[in-house]
Amino acid sequence: MTSEQITNTGSVMANHGSIQTLAQTQLRQDGSSNGGPSERKRDPRWRPAMLHPASLRVLLPWITSIIGIASALCLVIAWFPSTVWNTPIVSSDAPAHYYFIRRLLDEGLGVALHLWPHNSFYPPLFHVCAYFVIKIAALFGVQCSIYAAFNITWIIASGVIFPSGMLVLCRYFLQRWNRGNPISCISQASSTPESSSVSESSNVSNQQVSSAVNRQYNATLDATFVLQNLIGLFVPVLAVSSVCHPYGLLNAGPLIAFGFATSLLPFLIAATLRLFDEIAAREHIVKWLVITAVAGVVCLVAHPRIAFTYALILVPFIVLRLPWKLILGAFIAMCVGAVAFVALMLTSFKSDRWANPASWFHSHQPSKNLWESISFCFTDGLDGFPAILFALLLIAGTVAAFVCTFRRAAVRSSDSLSAAVSTVAPAFSADADVLVSDAAVSLVSASDLPAASCSDAADVSLSAPSEPSRPRRNDRLRDVIALTAAFLLVTLVYVCTVTLVGALPNIISSPWYRDENRIMTMLPLVALPLLVIGVNALSECVSACAASASSVPSLSSESAVSSVKNVSFASNWIGPIAAFLVIAILAVFAQIVCPSRTAARDAIIAHSSLNQSDPNEQLTEQKITVLRKVMERTGTQATIISDPLNGSMYAETLFNASMLYPIINARTDVPSVPFGKVETAFASGDGQQVLGAVCPLTDAPEYFLTMGDQAQSLQSFPYRAQYDAFHNEELIDAYMDGGTLVKVADYSQYGQGWALYRFVCAD
């Protein structure tokens, strides 16, 4: 091509991935004929660039992240029930968590790996964090109660750690999606010496057109960058908008340890996916393997059962992104883990129903019909209008993501064919040069942006296509398929849990105890990243449609400059603006219409209230009064035996009592512990056997407390019958008549038969 042809057409040539523009010609002329850098600084055309320094690109993600996480934290704090700062949550698992914190305070971090009363393992990370909250507060002279430390740890995990992890995970997918932005590749090519070989004799009009095109490149890059940050701004808010997590688990049990592990899981998933990237690129593998291993250990220490959630979500990514040898190794590891889990269950829980899966979870009842369970998954547990909007965005965005990936693949194939033709016929006529110029401008137009044919790596030079770190071309498609498959797998497990019955649903949901609350936590982990990818794809589609009527036919005239400007705004900013508005509406209305979250909060307030209509509930005003009086008489060293299902176990953390049964399940099937011996002896009716089991417990006195029948709220506890002897009035009267027990305090004014007894042990 002659210099005259370049002057007249302003063509942009592309051959084998290198794109030639007039940008560097303009830079050279700005630097030489216009007087060098000193003149360039006074040129008003450079001032807009000074308004967008490179530091802003570094600071903006941090600013939006801090704002988003701070907003999520404020939402969690605003939701949190104020009634549980001074009184415990009265539920099945709550006493155990309070007791674990108390034991750490009494015995130190050395007991972290054997927190149970019988010294077996329980995941300690949440309780260790609460322990440090108390210790740190003490350094500043602040006395922090167990309940306050419990609440603070939960708020930090739910309002900071979880939204931060979801932001990291969603931004990981956003970066993979947008790093294939065609303008990114064009801009890189235009900035490399190899991609600019045009003549310096180009005229001023062509310099203006080239400058306009470059401004369009910058606008597109800015639009993509801003969209990523706008979506990232709302991801933390949406992460804490659903009742699925973290609110549900605080009400159910509360399942604190599993919830803490769920809050940490997004970091582990993101680290694992990054490890997959490095394995594909064959670089930094050891670094990310160590990071993933550390994150995995932290999650397992939080709760080992989170491994099932992790494996379920990662299975599609393992299949689609790893070499077949690693896929085989991963599945072998999963099979080994499954066998170990089955062995643990068979040895830990004795049952005659193991061979009949249909009889597992025999007391479980479906809570939703098929439509309700499926719609719950597609709405991420939201309510009303936000639920409908979330489902529509999720479905439409997933479809748009597939359309964008297939369109890009089709254009890439077309460009590959064009490259092959150019290899066969490298010499072009003048007319062919004009066609190439028009094709390049068409590539720059926003209607072609979503389907551009550049490499998927934004950080890889086009002049080195064989670089090992270059990702595979169909990364977008792999991510969309994997996220969709993970979402469908989670939906399957949820439907099996809350709707279906029989052997197969029992087997599928058994790793999560067929518990709806545990499985609900998985939904945000897959639904939010899929929504983010979908909204990004919808933004591309909207931009393409907006620019379809504004294509630039040629760069041979000055009118092309204004056309490029119009196309730049229409194609680059309409999509991000629309995406911002939709996500903003979803995030705002999710805080306005939230009956499910309100119901969970009201349930916790009811559980922590001492004004109960049933006098036999776990904690009432009367029971608090009795427990306080008991502690005034016995002190904190004496051992107190009582049926834990009557609420007496709360004396452990309310008044620092030494309860033999500080939680509802102290386990009687563990060798070398007193719990089973005391229960068996007390039920025997033999006073000597009772004293032989009780008196050796401690050197301090031993007491027996009665406070009525077991609470109705704990009737679902499967081993409640083991404590029946402790509220058998006839048996207690027989021990009094035989001299085994001596009544030392009568509390019958608070409840029928309530009293404190002392075991008559020899000095």
C-alpha cells in the first residue's frame, strides 16, 4: 500500500492478530512537529486525560468495595435483634456455642480441638474468634460478655467477611468475562511498536479521525471498567439481602459454625478457580496451591461439613477447566472422602436403618411443593417484586451470556477464515485496502463489540499468541456453563430436601442432614455470580442494540469524527447505565420488601424473650430467678446435675455455673465419660449406685436441680429420652426417702416440684 493510499483512506490493517492504527503517527507528530512534550502539555486535547489519572483506576475498585461492604455491614447491624445482647438465644444449638466460648475462657486455647464436654472435636474457629473479641476488649478495659462476643463475631462474619468474599468471587468472574473485551485488545495492539507501521506523511484529517477512534477505544474501556465497579458496588448488598444467608442460620439452631464456614467459602472457591487458571497457564501453580490449601484448612476448621458444599459447586468447574488427569484425581479424592464420611457416620451413629435409605430422616416432612422450591431457588430467597426482578435478570442474563459467547465464537471463526485468506493472498489492491479499512472501522463500532475476535486475555500481547499464560478462547462459555450447572445442582439438592421424599432424595441431601437451612446457604454462592455475569452480558447486548443504527461507514471524511463520537456514547455507556439502574433498583427494593428476613428476626426476638406462655419453656423469668438463687447457694465450683432440656444448661454461661450437662447432647455413647454412667445409675433406683457414680465427679459438693418437664421447643431432640429419669418425681422421692438426696431449697412458688437437692456423699 502506498503512502497516498494511507493518506486518502486512513485505513487500519489487521493481519494475524496485529492491528495497525494511526495513533502512533499522531503521537509522533504531536511530539515532533508540535514542539515536543512541552508543547503537548499546553495542548488542551491532553487535559481530559489528566482528569482521569491512572491512580483513579487503582482507587476506584477499592472505593466501591469499601462503600459496598460498609453498606452490607450497616444492613446486617440494622437487622440484628437487639434483645440478644444481654440474654441468650434460646434454641437447640445455642447453649453449646455459648458453652464452647465459656470453656475457652476458663481453660484457654489448649481446649480448642476438644470443646465438647466429653473432650471430642467440634469445629472451633467461630468460638476462638469470639474468645479473641473478649480478650481484645479486655485490653481496652471493656468487659465483653459471652453473648456480646458471640453477636460481634456473627456480625463481622455476616456483614464483612461474607459480602467481601462474594465481592471477590463475583469480580473474579467479571474480570474473566471482560478481559476478552475487543477494545482492550485493539488498544494494546495500537500501543505496541509492532502494530504501527503507517507513514508519517498522514494528513491532519486522518489524525483527527484516528484520535476520535482512539477516544472511542478509551470510552469503551472506561465503560467496561465503570460497569465492573458499579456491579461490584451492589454485590455486597445483594449478598446480605437474602434470607438464605446469613440470617436463616442464626434462627435455625443457631447453626453458627456452619454459617461461619459458609461466610468464608467464597474466598476458598475464588482461590481454587484462580488455581485452575494457573494450572492452565502453567505458572504460579505453587503459590496458588498454597493459598488454596490455607483457605481450605481455615474453612475446615470452621466446619468440616462445608466440604460438601465446596465439592458440589466446584464439580462443573473441575470437569470443564482441568486436564483429564487432574479431573480423574479430583474425583478419586471425592470418592475417598465420601467413603470416609460413610465410615464416620456408621461408627458414630448407631442405627438399624442404614441399609434402608428410604427410612432415613423418617421424621422429616416436606415444607414446600415443587413450584415453591424451584421458584425459591430462582429468586435467591427474596420476596415480592425483588424476587421477580431477580429471577427475570437471572434467566434473561444467562440466556444473554450464552448468546454473547456463541456470537463471539462465530465471529472468531470468521476472523480465522479471513486470516487464512490473507495468508494465501497477502497482496491487496487499492480497492481491497479500502475494504479492509471499512472492516476495521466496523470492528471499532460498538455493534460488533460483544462479538469481537480478539484474544480472551487482556493482559497478553497480540504479538505473542503462543504465550503459556494465555487463557483458552472459550473461557467465557466454560464459565457460563459451569455456573449454570452449579446453580442447577444446588437447585436439585434443595428440591430433594424440601419437596421430595424417598431413598434417592435422602441420599442426595444426607451430607447436609437433609436440613433446608444448610442447603439454602448455597444459593447465593451460585446465583449471585451467575446474575453478575448475566447483567454484564445484558449490558453488552443493550449497547450493541443501541449502536446498531449508528455504525460508521468510512473514515475517509471529516464527518466520520462526529459519527465515531456518537457511536462511542451510544454503544459504550447506554448498556452500563441500564445495568446500573436495574441492579440499583434490585438492591434497594430488596431492603424495602423483605418479609422473610423480618420473620427470621421476629423469631429470634421471640426465642430470646423471657415472657413465655409455657412455664416449662427453656428460659422464663421464673427460671432465671431460680438459677440465680441456685448459684447463690452452690457457688461456681459445685457440680449441678439436672435435665438440660428444662433450660438449666443456660446457667453455665448466665452465672458461670458448673453444670454436668451444659448442652442438650452431652453424648452417652462415648467411653470413659461420666454422663452415661450418671444417667444409668440415676435411672436404676439404687441409691448406692447413684452415689458411686456422682460423688467421684469432683471434690466439691454435687447437687441435683429439678425445674419441671422438658421444653416443648426441644421435643425434636432425638435423644431426649435419656434424661427422662431426671424429671421422674417418684424416683426423686424414693432417693429422698433412702437418704441419697437431701432437699436444700424449695422453689415450688415458681413451678410445681421445683427444688434443689444435695447428694449425700461421704466426706
